[in-house]
Amino acid sequence: MKWFLVAFCIIWVNCLDLEDNEDQLGDGIPELYDGDMLLTPEQKRILSLDGKDFWRVAYGHLVQRWPHNTVIYVFGAGSKHGLTKDEKNKVRAAMDYIESKTCVKYRPRQGQKDEDHVMIRRGSPGCWTNVGRGRYARLNLGEEKCFKHGAIVHELLHILGFAHTHQAPNRDDYIDINWGNVNKSAKNAFKKLPSEHWTMLGLPYDYDSVMHFSRKALSKNGEDTIVPQKKGVNIGFRQELSELDIKRINKYYNCPNV
């Protein structure tokens, strides 16, 4: 399975091949990459390679987007995975918000013909999701904090294929990473990705992105892990898309009039 990085995105050329039985998905906390991204075994294998091999595998391959700019979803059901009516309304409101700003659309799954889809569910602690288009992808909203508008929008952008802003190849011109404050198990979440394998779509670094980590993200001691170089800048905990988020989505999904 080949990888390509684009516009703060991690996209897999082949659709994610995930478990096709919801009862087998489990309710524990899965091993997550970058704090809230769930990878398949093959993706984990690729990430475990050293940098040279990983980027050699990744380089130069086309990506797949959601066909017709449409994300297909289904809500989890039952006592373990089902959402309340109010929770579903909050998710749909976040989808409507993204639709109002971009050409991306969301529609419910219509039977077995919609093999590629994302299940939006409870069941496990935390807020996390697979990244990009996939078979039986999951978006887990396991705690009340996950139903804040900004948190849902953040996870929905992962499903569109977007990763976290602070790993942009030009990030050293905009932020400093306090490695001494980073939780040891989270070091990989702060790695910078090289520009030769990541297009910025002609857009600048975005402090205001809904995909930007906060100052104290994944801190081991409550101190700042990310410090903006620009004075007075606030990062993280956004409730809405930034103007650059909107431009980035529209450019990546080839929306008209961009």
C-alpha cells in the first residue's frame, strides 16, 4: 500500500481495508497515531520503517479522494455504539457546516453498494478516527467532549484525508517544539514531514486551523509543547474552519470557483 502526503493530508492510494464486522471492532482504546488517528496494520508497518525507506515508498504516487466529493457515513447502532438523537444532530450540524463552506457533501450509506463508508459511533474512550476514504472506516466519539462542534469538525477533516498542521514541512518558521515537554510515547506526533513529499497547495502555514494542536498538546508535565513564534497567536481548540482550512479543502477536492 503506497502513501502520498498532500496539503496537510495523509492519503492512502488503496482504500483503507478495515474490519468489516462491527462486533469485532472492540471497545478498548486502540493504538493511535498522532493522538487521534487510527491506522491499519499495513499503515503501521510503513510508519515503522526508517525515514529513508518510508519516504522512498511514499514518493510519487497519486492519491484517491472520496468519489464525487461525497463522504458516505452510517451511524453506529445498539447500546454499545449508538448515538442519541441529540448527538446525531450535532454530527449532522458539523457536516452541514463543512458543506456550507466547501463542495464536499455527506450522505447516509445506502446498502451494500456503498462499500467505502465511515461508521460514526460511540464504544471506545476518546475522539479518534481513520484517515481518508476507506472500507468500514470508523469515527469514534466516545466522550462528551467529543461532541463539541470543533472536535467533530476536526475528526471529519481527518476522514477527508487531512492530518495535523504542526507537522507541516515549513513549521520551523512558525512554531517551536519543546521536545523536553513532550510525552515520551508521543514523540512521533511531533515529527516534521519533508517538503519533497508534501505539497502545500500553494497555501501558507495556518495558526488558525482547526487541525492545529494546542500549546500543551500531549504534554508530559502540563507545560507548552508547541510555542508559536508570532506573538499573541492562539493555537488549538478551534470551533470553526479557518479561511485557509476552507481554501485547502476546496483546492484539494477541486471545488469550482476556487
